[in-house]
Amino acid sequence: MRATQMFVGLILALFAAAMLLWLIPAQIPSGFAGQLSPRLLPQITMWGVLGLGLWIAGTAVWGRGVPAHRPGVFARAELVALVVLPALVLVALWVLTLAGPLAAGTLLVVGAALMMGERNPLALVLLPAGALGVGWLLLYRVLGTTVG
Amino acid sequence: MTQILAGFPDILNLLTLAWIVAGVAIGYLVGALPGLGKATAVAIAIPLTFALPALLAIAFLIGIAKGSAAGSAVSAILLNVPGEPSSAPTALDGYPLARQGKAGKALKAALFASVLGDLGATLALVALAQPIASYALAITPVEICAVLIFSLTFVAGLSAESLAKGLVAALLGLLVATVGLEIESGLPRLTFGDYRLFDGIPLIPMAIGMLAVAEMILQAGNRAALDQQAATVAKGVHPDDSRMTRDDWRRAAPAIVRGTAIGIGVGILPGLGASVGSFLSYGFARSRAKDPGRFGKGAIEGVAASESADNAVVPASLIPLFALGIPGSVIAAILIGAFMLHGVAPGPLMFAQQPRLVGGIYAAMIAASLALLLIGLLFQGAFARVVRVPTRHVVPVVLFLCVIGAWIEGGGAYGVQVMLVFSVLGVLFVKLGFSVVNFLIGFVIGRAFELSLRQSIQILGRDPANLVSHPIALIFLAMTAIAVWRFTRGARRATRQPEET
């Protein structure tokens, strides 16, 4: 737990330092004479994150301020879901351009259901039918807009 | 009062009442869907009102806003997925109640608190819109900046694992809000040359990603345990588990009164929004409780406090809109577009130039509050059945609706991409103990905060000593220091206790 907290604090501090030294000067012009710089708020936020990141890392090192509630590290199933679900959405977006909203929506719902462990054929038919039906009713009939 | 009396005859006809009820019903339904909040609902409904007269259109849109503000509690209670950030504190006690088999009780508490908070704030709008204008004019950017700093600090202490992590989340939210063209100079910031970022990162896809999709990913990773919980939720069979008892009302009533007052106060102040209101109300109810240990484990007054404030903010945020033409919230900002579309310019002149329309809007808002109660009571049973649906069926459907919401609000595939990026960030935030809600609040108030900060620096002549001439700002800065001290001390105690035991 403490190692995780220390790691998180250091990552935050490094991110803030990189922003202050490199990204903000490279990505935000210094502004016009007589005006407050557009860099002002981004720099304030990053100085804050730098200080708080070091504080989080420091309290973890010295064992103080690490709260009673301890967030767990990622379980394997969570890591799989973190990769598979966003990937599924990206594939559905790609299919949308090739085959239209019906195929993309079906792929998204059936893919997610299969990923969640659904194997009942009836459910695998009814789920996309219901979801796409509601989506069609809401978008095309009620709101009068489209997808795709 | 004469305005509102003149307005009732204009709305007491079948057509107008039907549009109000339809607005509330659609809003309640959309609000109940995770990640689809009132801003989304109103924004996507505006095109529907092109052909309607001004009063019908505005009454319909305000009905949607009110309905979705109340409906967002449904998913917070039943699925632990807040319909929008302002319902996050509702989930803190609503979801534990649902897991204890008291989903019906929690939903009714949320509904009654929503209706009472909304009705109270609507009456406040009617009573205060004109008089408040003179007081609101006295608030300078220095005070606004101080209030925003206090709000961020207070919410950071309440919503995150530690104050430091809550503040980091808020600061990152402020940083992300700076992406796009800068307000004063028009220079691009952190856009990496991508023109789609010039308008900034769209709020709704980001919020859907961080709240709803991140929750779906986490639920997908814990589906076996969650299906067990859902089975437990469905087991509540005692009649008292699905209704508000006298004892529940005794606990909830003070929280509703205070929550409504807090919601009105927060709604009037531009930039704070419903999330600040619901968290402040929840924190206040907890601090006033005889047994604060019940909070987070299923305290009915926690649900009541959060929902009353959340729903009071919507009408209250129209006070600065109606009185000064300044939007007090995201929803008010979206409604400005609808007003202008129908040839109505919100502001002080509206009272003089279109008094009958103002009266009609007031009457429609009160009718919408009553419609909210009716629809909630009639359809809550149907919504409560969601808890019996296994996670393997909920996740695909919610993911599908999230993609649709992000697509519409983010302008196509770009919105979905933004949603995905922030869903990954949301998962990391949750797993590492950072506050997603505080990040989003930081993002939403980012522009207002930056503007007030810049104006404050200029007003104070770059000399902090000039703060002496702004006593209200000094009070809020002192309250910020006290909040930091209290939350830091609280965290140390919480750390020490397990070590001692």
C-alpha cells in the first residue's frame, strides 16, 4: 500500500515537473505585454500538483497520513475489462463507418455481453434487440436525430 | 405574485400540461440512465422545440431539467452509478440502503426530497429573482474566486480518500479546463495543434467516461461479486423497507429543509452548481447528525440532504439568469440558448417586457414540480426492477447508451474517443483513491475560476493586502484554512485509529 502511494505521489510530481518545464512552455504562448499570461492558471495548478504529489509520496514514506481505507491494486479481471471494453468500443466505431449503426450497435452490445459471461443465445438476441430498439426510439423517433 | 397568478391561466390547458408532463417524464427516464444527466437531456431536446411557442418550449425544457435532476438518483441508489456528479453523495447512502433491501425506501426519500427541494427553490425564484439582482451586483470577482477556492477545498475533503488527493483531482480538473483557446487573448493552450481541442474538451463525453463507463469497467471486473449483491438487494420484503415511515420523516425532514436552503444559496451563486450543493448539504447533514457513523452505511437523511440540495440548485440557478442574464450553472447556460432561440432574452428587461411570459414560466415550473411527484410515485416500481437485472445484462446496455450520449454531445466519433480516454482515467482515479467528482467540479468551474482569478488580480492591483477591502472574500479564505485544518486533523485520526487497534 505504502509503495503504491509513494509511486503515485512521485508520478504526480514528475508529471507536474514535466508540465512546468516542458509542456506548458512548449504548448502555451507567453501572451501579450500588459496582460496576465495564459500560462498563469496551468502553472498554478501544476505547482499545486507538484507539492501535493511530493506530500503524498512523503507521507507514504514516513507512514503518516496513509488512510485507513486502502485501495486495492488491480485485479486481473479488472485489467482485462479495462483493455477489452474500450477496445470493443473502438472496434464498434470502426464498424460504424463500414457497416452502419445497426451492425456497430449489435457488435457493441453482444461483445460486451459475451465479455461479461453471457452465453444464453436468447439473451444474446434480446439484449441487442432491446438496446437498439430503445436507442432507435429515443434518437430517431423522440429526438429526431441520427447516429452514423 | 401577480405575475404567477397571471401565468397560471396560460398553462392550465391540456396541450401545455401534456408538454410539461412529457418533459418531466423524459427527463426522469434519461436522468435515471447512468451518465445521461440534465445537461445532456436538455441539450439533445432543444432541437425538438423549434416548432413550439416560447412558453411551451421553455416549460418542456425546464420539465426535462427538473425530471432528470430527480431521475439521476435512481441509478445512484440502485446501481451505485450516479446519473450525474451531483448525485454522487446520494449513492453514498442510497446504495447501502438498496443493498439492505430498502431500495424502495431510498427511492421514495430521494423523490420526496427532490420534489420538496425543487418546489422550495422554485418559490424562492418567484420571490427573489427581482430583489436579489441588487445584492448579486455587489459580488465582485474577488468574492467569487474566494467562494470557488473554499468550495473546491471543502468538496475535496469530503469526496476523496484524503484532502491531498481531493485537491490533486480538483487541480487536474482545472488544468484540463484550460485546454482550448484562452478567454482573454484567444491563444491556444495545450491543444497540440489539434483544431478539435480549440473549443476545449467537451464536458458531457468526459463526464460519461469518468463516471459511467469507468463504473461499467469496474463492474465488469467484479461481476461475480456484484451479481451476488444484486441478489441481496432484491430480498427486502418488509413493507417498511419500501416506504417512508414516521421515523424516516423525522430524520429526513430537517435534512430536506437545510438541503433546500443550501441548494438555493449555491444555485444563486454563479459557477458553483448542483455538485457543490449536494456535497455541501450532505457534509452539513453529517456534521449535524447525532450519530455521524451511520452516514455511508444507509442513512436516510444522507439521501434526503443530497437530493433536496441537488434539485433546489436547478430552479435557484435560474435566479441570476432571470435577474441578470448570468447563467448560474451548466443547465442555465444551455437554457440561455433555448431562450434566445425563441426570441426571449433572459435578464432584468424580461420582467418589464414580457411579464406574462415570466408568469407563465413560473407557473409551469410549479406544475413541473407536481408532475415530478406524480411520475415518480407512479413509475418508481418499474425503475426499482432494475436491481433484479444481472450485471452481465446491465453493462452492455449502459455501455451502448453511454456511447450514444457521447456521440451526440461530443459531435460524433470524437466524443466517443474523449469518453474512452477519460473512462481509463476514471478507473485509475477510483482504484487509486482520487475523486472523480472533484475532478469534474474543477473542470466545470475552471473557466469561471480562471476569469475571476484574473479579474481579482487586477482588482487587487497584484497586492494581497488589498483583500482587506473585501471582507466576504476574507471570510471564505479563512473558512478554507479552517477546512484544510479540520480535514487534515480528521485524516490523521482516521490513520491512527486502526494502528492503535
